[in-house]
Amino acid sequence: MQSSDAIQLLDIQDDNRIFADMVNDDANPCLSCGACCQYFRVSMYMGEMTGAGGTVPDELVSQVNPYIVCMKGTEAGYGRCVALRGEVGKPGIHCAIYAQRPSPCREFRVWADDGSPNPDCQRLRERAGLPPLAAMPA
Ligand code: SF4
Ligand code: SF4
């Protein structure tokens, strides 16, 4: 299923996870933020790697345990993901593998179903010196 929201497009997976894709235009707050991409350890099941039939380039991940990998740079948390391009908090920042990014990045939503901003976004944006997000535009 896909919503008709102009900025954040939602897609319900077979396992009921909800993935979000952000539209690539000026209304997308992520393209001048990037704060979440230098904060969390971005880990995933290794089946998401290209070598296992997934989308995430093998060379961009580190092994966490026999089943789990994470994006390079994020191993210990508070580290910048290897796929992040640009300066955090500045226009033009983006993910170099957006169409291939792992599931945790797809599940991290800017706005909830009721249009309220993700509290984690607000916290991370504040840490990065950015203004808080408004409710999702109608
Ligand atoms: S913290 Fe929120 S607004 Fe900033 S890049 Fe991540 S998802 Fe986008
Ligand atoms: S893969 Fe892309 S979206 Fe995910 S943390 Fe890295 S830069 Fe951010």
C-alpha cells in the first residue's frame, strides 16, 4: 500500500513493517539534516547484503555477529554512516545508496500516521543545531 502524502510515501511490507520513502525535493527535511545517519548503529540481517540477494552493497557493511551486519562507520553508535554525503545540517546532504539503503533506514519515519514529527528526529535535529520539524504538511 502507498499513501498519497506528497513528501513521505509509505509502503507496507509483506511482514507488516512500514517502509517510508522521502520525495526528492525542497520540502524533504532530510535533505538538509542527516542527523540520524550519524547517531544510531544501523544494523540489519545479513540477508540484506547484495552478496546474499539483498540491496545493501557488501563493501559498505561491517560484521556484527554471524547473522547481523551494520553500516560501516556506525559500529559503535554516534558515528557517521559511510554512505552519508555532505555536511550534516546543511542543504544537499543525502544518502549515496538511498534506493539500496537497509531496512532500519526505511523504517525510520519523519512523520507518524497522525502527522506528528518523530520525537527522535526532533531530538537529533536539536543536537545538530537544527530547528524542530513542523507537523506533516497537509
Ligand atoms: S533525523 Fe529525521 S529529519 Fe533528520 S535526516 Fe533523519 S529522518 Fe530526516
Ligand atoms: S544507509 Fe543511507 S539512510 Fe541509512 S544511515 Fe547510511 S546514509 Fe543514512
